[in-house]
Amino acid sequence: MQAPKYQSLKDHVYEYIAQKIQDGTLLPNQKVNEAEICKKLDISRTPTREALFQLSSDNLLDYLPRRGFTVKAFDPKKKLDFSRIIGVLDALAAILCIESLNESDMQEMERLVEKIDADISQQYFAEYYIDQYNFHEVYIKKCDNPVLIETLNSLKNSFIRQSYASEDKQKLSEVLKQVNSEHRKILELFRSKDTNGLDCTIKHHWRIIDTEML
């Protein structure tokens, strides 16, 4: 397996490990085998270690000196805390950009909502993760607040990955259908420029998964 040219080697390893955590291949408290990853991806130890430390910084792994890296155990309370903070910041980004979105942006969000429906029906949760992230990115990147954008990205790295990891795939599918119905509602609220509606809906949006899956 070769790293895509548009990614650094560290980013390639990061995405590989994060995906293994998300799809349940790597379980909570399981030790990450560095040598196996290097061999599988045909990548040297340096970018692999850099990715592991970044995953630790993003709360996906725990680092134990002289013992290596393990998958961070699921923490329901912390996950709820993350969702509340992300909801507030995401809503702020939406309100800040409401006058900047154009019809092309709306069409892109609409396309992603339709794609998400297909992801859910086929239980392609990795694709769902990417598509829902891109849905929110359409408007977040237009909020004209680099500090807000950077903070949201940092928080989402740990929160979202864990949110879509579940052994009960059918229940997760049902929850994600609710989540995508709110994506549709968010798009409608953008079209009507309803700031109060966006604020309430987005704050609730980020709590659905935790309320239903914990």
C-alpha cells in the first residue's frame, strides 16, 4: 500500500490508524503494533511515530513510556463534553458565514446529504465520516475566523472518530439517519437565513449520537 501523493507520510499513517479505530479493528486498550504498521504501509518508523504521537495528542491513543501506544478507552462523559463544545462553536461558525454562502455552496451541501443517505444504507461508516465532515466544512471554512476553524478541527479529530465506532451497526444506522435529517434541516435554515434556527439545530445536532448511542 502506497501513500497518496497529496498526503504526507505521517498523515497517511494517521488516517490508516484512525480508520482502524473507527471501524473496530483496533479496540479500546489494545496495543498498537508499530512494526506491523510500518510493514503494512511500507513506511519507515519516523513518520509512523510522528502519526502515533499526533493521535495521542488528538485523544485517540494513550502513550505509555517504554510500553508504547494503546487505543484510548471510550469515555462517555468526556464525549458528551466534547459534543456540547463542538455544537456551540459549529453554530457560531454557521451564523458568522450565513451571508457568505452562495448557491454553489448550498448545492454542494445538498449533494453531500444525498451521498450520506447512500453511505448509511450500505453501512459505509468510514465514507459517512468523510461526507458529514465535508458537509460541515462547506460553511465552516467560510466563517472568516481562522482561530475558530482551527479549534473546531482539533476538537473534531478525537470526538467524531469515536462517535461512529459502534458494535451495533443497525442501531448506528438508525441514529445516523436522524443525524442526516438534521443535515437537511440545517441546509433549509441556511437557505432561509434563520440564525436562531441554525443556532438551536446545530447545538442539538452534535448531541444526537451521544444521547442515542451511549
